[in-house]
Amino acid sequence: MTEIDIGLGVLDHQLLDCDGRRCGKVDDLELDLEHADGPGVTAILAGPGAWRSRGRLGRLAAAKTDGSVVRILWSEVVEVEAGVRLARAAAEYGLAWVDDALRSFVERIPGGKL
């Protein structure tokens, strides 16, 4: 298994689904501190509920949202490079719903179609 500095190599990195679609950021990580081989990452946490651990501004921002958290098992991570590539589509994780909801509005803006 490859070792990564999770603070620099994973936290705050872009999440990419299996199609390369940007679908959020790594907002926090869930760790297993009692694993026999030493501490390890068990899951990625994304969404406003995960911002609570980010100090006063994070708690304030989380309080202004629905506080939802998407938990993605670390076993779903295919690759960690400039972004964190996931094994399945964003919709299967419950990610990128804001993009989907706003797509029809954004596409009416000149230059908004991709």
C-alpha cells in the first residue's frame, strides 16, 4: 500500500467520479486510530456537515446549510493524483446534486453550456 501525506495529498482536493466529473471536495477524513497496522483512512467526508470541524467559519457555514454529509468509503477511491478519483458516478454517492439542480439555469447563460 502506498503512503500519502493525507493533509497535503487528499484533504481539500477535488473529487472526480468515474467519468471524470468534478463532484465536490474532500472536506474531512474519517480515521481508524485503532487499526492493527496503525492509523488509516476509512472514509472521505464531503458536504456542509463536514465543515463543522473547520473552526468558527466552518461551523458558521455548516449552520447555514442542511448540514448533510456524504460518506465515501476509502475502498471506493481508485486513484489519488491532483484529484481524488472515485469508482462510481457522482449520483450514486449523492454528490453533485447542486450541479444537477442548477444545470438548466446555467445553460441559459451565454457560455454556460459545456
